[in-house]
Amino acid sequence: MTPTDTDSATVGRPRRRPRREDVRAGLLAAALEVFEEIGYVAARLDTIAQRAGYTKGAVYSNFGSKQELFATLLSERLADTAADVLSQVDHLTSLDETVQHAARYLARGVVREQRWHALVVEFALQAGRDPDVGEVFREHRRARRALLATTLAERAGAFGAPSDPAHYIVFATILLATVNGMAVECAADPEAITEEQVAESIAAVLQAALAP
């Protein structure tokens, strides 16, 4: 087949439409880049769509709104939460080992992903001003606290502490606030706030939550 024949065959062949999951993944990756670069409020859906190589309509057909798009990003970053960290340390039988392992892991995330944590704080502040954003954010945070409380209860039960998730809602709230607060302090004064200090702060909360 000559080059001309090949070109003709290619032109006549219908283009394959991208799979919906590939479009969503591309939009989420682009959204994360744009949000972290310029913040939630300044980010525009057409900018995100262009970064991903799609039209603005592709965003609306997959997420419906900027709030929903950001909420999806929040939900898909569960691997960075204390709940997931704690669920991965079943092999550790010592309370101190469990606390130190989880605290160090979370502290690394605070120090190395400052732009993401700053973005979450911005979204939280916006939630207090915008009812639509507030509805999305509250639903997400409640689910996050409930998940974390359940995981804390599971780990604490192994050390002889109460195993009722309701007992750990306050601890879950304090732990999330500590992670977010240390992220703010680290972003504001990175030379003064060390990873070790962040780990010590998180460890103190975990120790109080998990100790029998």
C-alpha cells in the first residue's frame, strides 16, 4: 500500500471516541493542575477543559459544576487521609509503632503537598460564603470524619480502647484540624515549621485517640 493509499484509508476511518472514564480522568488531572496553580475561585471550567484537551461541554457532561468537579477531586484523594494510613498498619502490633508510622506518613504529606492543603483551606473558606460550595464541602467533610472515626475505632479496639466509632468523632475532627492547621503554618513559614514538628503534633492526637 502506498503512502497515499494509507492516508486515504486513515481519513476514511471514523475516529474512536474517548472512553468516558478516560475523559473524566483527564479532566480531573487537568483540574488539579489548574486549581493548585491559581486556586479554586480563580479557576475557570473552560481553562480546565482546554488544559485537558476537551471542550467545556465535556466538563458539564461529567461533573455538572465546578463545585462537583472539586468535590470529586477531594473524594479521590482518600489515599492521603489518616483513615487510609491507619488501615494499612494492621501488621503493626505496638501502639507506639502505629502512632509513629501514621504520624510520619501524614507529616510528609503536609510538607510535600502544601499547594493541595492550601487549596482545601481555600475551598473551606469559600464554603462559608457560597451555599452551593458549602453544601458540597460539608457533605465531604462529614463523610471524611465518619470514615476516620470508624478507622480509629478499629485500630483502638486492637489496643484495648473502646471500639465504638461514635466515641472517635471528636478525635477525628481534631486530627483533621491538626493536619490542616499544620499545613497552613508550614505554608506560611516553611523555614520555621519542620516535618518533625508536624509529625509530633499529629502523633500527640493519635496517641490520645488510640491509647487504652
